[in-house]
Amino acid sequence: MLELLEPPVTPIRATIRPVRPDFAGFAHATTARLHSSAFQLCRDWHLAQDLTQTTLTKLFLSWERAVDSDNLVAYAQKVLLRVYLDHRRRRSSTETVPGELREPVYSISPELRLTLLGALSRLPVRDRAIVLLRYFADHSVEQVAQELDVPITVVKSQTRRSLIKLRHMLRTERPTLFAT
């Protein structure tokens, strides 16, 4: 009786789209150009490969719509640009993994190190940031200006003024600081 009430169970097959020969030919012909454009956008070969692969995947998934466009290469370039912009919008796209962070060894005296850090803490925030980036992190003037979003002339003048302030604050420890 149960057999009459329930319909027979038919297995559900996954639908796998076969690779269309026109897409395969298009992908083969334009991959190098897309990869070159991606590299020009991001300046990283590995990321350019990922962007190109994502672009081709999106094109494959919407191939019926893409084929109807007037200029298929321009359509692919537009998809690539949107993929790149989506990548840049993600917070993880700007994160970097720092190398091993280690503080330099102060062989002279730990008290001197504390004195120097105390003097640095008395500088205004932007001045302290400029000095730390410039001399402790060993960034160029241009890199500091870009990181702090200030003109290069500001970095140069603030560095000069900050060093003068530090010399004035550390004048009693100066012989110990500069002894070699």
C-alpha cells in the first residue's frame, strides 16, 4: 500500500556543463592579454594570475550573455576591472604580513634606551611618527610622506625640527649617546 502512495525515487544527477569550444578558444586566445592587463592594474604577477582566473570563471558562468556582446574582448576587460576593484575593496587586500619583528639590541645600556624612548614620547604625535618611521623603520622620505599622507616637504621640515628637539631634550646624555 505504501508503494502506491509514494512516487518512485529517481536519483538527482548533477548537471555539469561541458566546456564549449567557443569559450575554450576565446580563453586560449585572450588569457595572455587579460593577464597582462591584470598585471598593469595590480603590479603583482601572482595576484594577476588569480584575477585572470577569476575573470575567466565569471565569463564561463555567464558565457551565453557574454557572447551576445558587441566586443567580447572589451567585455572581458570590463569583467577583469570589476574583479580587480572587488579585490581592492576587500580589507584583506591591503594587509601585509610583517617579517620577524625584533628590537635592536642596545649594548651600551638599557637606561639609555629608556631615556631615548622617553624623549621620543615627549614629541608631538606626528613628529614622533615621522622620526620612528624615518630612523627606526628605515623608510625613505617619500615612503613616510605616503604613509602619513603629507607632502614630502612636511616630512623633511618636521624631521629636522624633531631632531633639534630631541638633541635639546637629550643634551645631558649626548656624550653617552654618541660615544662609539
